Amino acid sequence: RMAKLLMLGYSTGAETGSALRETAEDVLSIFSVVRERQAALAIQKYTIIIGGAILVPLILGSILNLFSGMGLVSISSDGGAAVQKSTIAGTGAMAMSVYLLIFSVLSSLMIAVQEGQIRKFVIYLLLLAPISFLIFSFAQTNRLI
């Protein structure tokens, strides 16, 4: 288009300087908007990666560690059968593991769709899931708080 515009202006002898200047400013503003959008999406992507792979597993593992460290006193509600905290902690650990897996799958899918390359979903999942489970296991076994 630009070459056509230059050729047309040259052949007619018209002044095209201001039109070309405005066109160049429009192109630069479009590129600026694209760069800003990519920067915002990159921040969102890295927030999801850091949150999903590090912060969420660390918090969940620490909570489970604190809960299991409170002792094995029986919990009963309104004269019902007593339930051991170890049973509750085991169920909580399983539920948290399932949550971490679902979170990893959804985070990987969102990042792959955001990049426009759905094939990278498996790569992100193979990175996020093991890292989150390792950090969860570390926080669950070691007292961090």
C-alpha cells in the first residue's frame, strides 16, 4: 500500500508528505498498542505460572502441615462418632492434590490459548504439574511457618 501511495503521489505531482507522515504515525501507534498488549499478557502469564507452580502449592502444603501438627485429638460433633485428625488430614491432602492437578491443567490450557499455540499445552502441563506437586510435598513435610 505504501509503495502504491508513493507511486501515485509521484506520478500526480501532488504533495504527499503530510499524508505519509499521518500514515507513519498510525502505523507506529498500532505497533505501540500491540507491544502494550503483549506486555500485559506476559505479566498475566508469569503471574499464573508463579502462582500455580509456587505460591498455591506452598500455601496449601503449609496449611496441611500446620493442621497435621496440631496433634491427633479426636474431633466429634454433637455426640457423634469421633473422627481422627489423621483421617481428615489424609482426605485434605488428597483433595489438595486433585486441586493442584486441576489448577495445573487449567493454567497450562490458559497460557497455551493465550499464546495461540495450543500444542504447548502439554509442555506447560508437564512443567507446572510436577513442580507444583514437588513444592506441595516439600511444604507439607517441612515446617515453613
